[in-house]
Amino acid sequence: MDVHLPTGGVEITARDLGKRYGGVSALRETTLDIPAGEFLTLLGPSGSGKTTLLMILAGFTRPDSGELFFGDQPVHRLPPHKRNVGMVFQNYALFSHMTVAENIAYPLRIRGVGRADCEKRVAEILSLVHLEGFEDRQIRQLSGGQAQRVALARATVFKPKILLMDEPLSALDKKLRDQMQVEIRRIHNALGVTTIYVTHDQREALTMSDRIAVLNRGAVQQVGTPNEIYTSPKTAFVADFIGGSNILPLVRNGEGVRFADQDILALNSPPDAELLYLVARPEKLMFSSSGEPALDANRFSAIVTNISFEGDSYAVSAALTNGREVTVRCATTIRALPKEGEIVTLELARQDALIVRGDT
């Protein structure tokens, strides 16, 4: 079937949005500019403020401060039903007493769409989510992945300009999650709707997003493309939360920095902050193959404390001379894997060393 459901998206502008519950700041003055049609992921641990921000966008939570615009329209005081926003909840919130087609048609019915047009649009969206022939199925007869597709179809069948998704894949197993990540991006690309996606899964965010907004303790710490967030984190929290990193505390030494009485060579100059840390990605730390130091590299003496086989790689834990533990990730094809208890020299090239500030 030819599908004629492209909707396009609308720009979202948030200015100094804040929300408090008693003495707790669930969301601290947050400013975001989200271009029309973008897939933006809100990423952070539990309690970071990502769901609070999503609920403000949906209209289920009213901010205590700030403004929110969809395009040129101020919406921070509009109720949810007047925002024309599609939403996929964590538990899907499907109606168990309705069939698949009835669930999908529900948003159209309450908007007064005629029967013939309603049936046509339901058939089109079922084709888009690859559920042709499931019209008369009961919700209890669906697998988790199929139920997720129905929820996505129901949230987009009425052609919203904005789609909000609250951890929609959290109940699925890993293989199905991976498949649905691809499907959600495919559907997003087909519809062009502005999508805000909430997750605490770093890999999911890196895989699916045009940009990622990393939140912690109610504040947005960094916004950028997956590559920017991973390769150029601005804080120790972002570096540790996205992909995992070795985070080593630094002290200033004139214009430079030191770790354990050792001058550090890094990609960037130390930022203007009281707390500074060295970020060393596990895959960027290397075992020195000779006694001669590599040019423009940091060298650390360490003792191997544990080796874990992880399928496509080894995770080697090592204790530095000051007691700090670091992780080195190396391919299973490594020629000389060290043994537990072995003293090794680790190298981190200048271009792979990044100095960041402490959390804000």
C-alpha cells in the first residue's frame, strides 16, 4: 500500500523552564532549541529531570517558571489536548478491550474524523509499522514488539507535529530492543515529526539520536550530536555516563595539570573550573609494547587486577601506583594479553586525553 502520512515537524523552544516539588528542584532553569524534524534524546539516570521535562512538553506538568513554544505558539499554559502532541508511554497504555484497529483509530474518532477517512489512515499507518493484517487482533494476542508498534501507530495516526516517547523499549529484551530502535528511526524518518525520546540507556541514545541532551540532578549538562557527546564531553559526569570512562582527578600545575605527580599531555587546555579531571576512554588506553615512550603520550605504571572476556573484547582492570583503578578495553585479537598480577605500562596519546570540569 502507498503510505501518505508524512506530517513534518515543528520547532520547539524552551526558555528557562523550571519545576520544583517542595524543596527539590526536579528541573532547573532549562533552555533548549529543538529544530523541526529533529530526533532529540533526553538521557540521564533516574531523577535527572528527563521525565519531568517530557511531561512539561506534553502538558501533563505545568512548569513553575519559564516559557515553552511550539513554533511561534506559546504552549506552556495550554492543556495537553490542545497541543496536538503524540505520546508513547513506557507501558504503551493500550486499551485492552479494543482491537488493534480500534486502538489506533481512537485519536481520530475523538477528533471527529469521518469513518472512511479513519479506516484509510489506520490502514496506512498499519502498513508503515508493518502490521498489515493485524486489524482485528486483541491486544492480549500481541507480542511486546507488536504492542509497541501499535502504540507508535496510535501516537502518529492523527499527524502530530511532535512525538514524545517515554522509555518505550524498556520492557523488551535486548534483541527486540535493537530491532525496534531501527524501526523507530525508520518511522521517524518517514514522518519527519519532531521527536523527543527519553531513555537512561546510553547505547540506545547513541544509536538513535540526531542530538542528545544529557541531564543530571535536574539540569542539562550538555547537548550535542552522539559523536560530540562521546568524543568531547564537557563534564566528568557526561564522560562517565556516556560509554563509560576512566575519570582521574587532576591538580593544576601552572598553566598545565598533573596526576599523581605526573604532568599530563592533553587534547585541550584546562577549563576554568575548580575541579578538573582527565578522561581516558578504556579503548584509548594501550599497553606499551616497549620500554621506549611513545611520542606525545602519557604513560602510567599499573598492576593488572582482573581480566574479563566480554565476547568481542577483553576488559582489563588495573591499579595505578596511587591505587586508582582503570579499565583497558582491548580486542580479542590482541597478541600479548597481560596476566593478573603483571606490572604493565599504559599509554594514552595526547589526542586521546581530554581534560574536563567537575559536575555542575
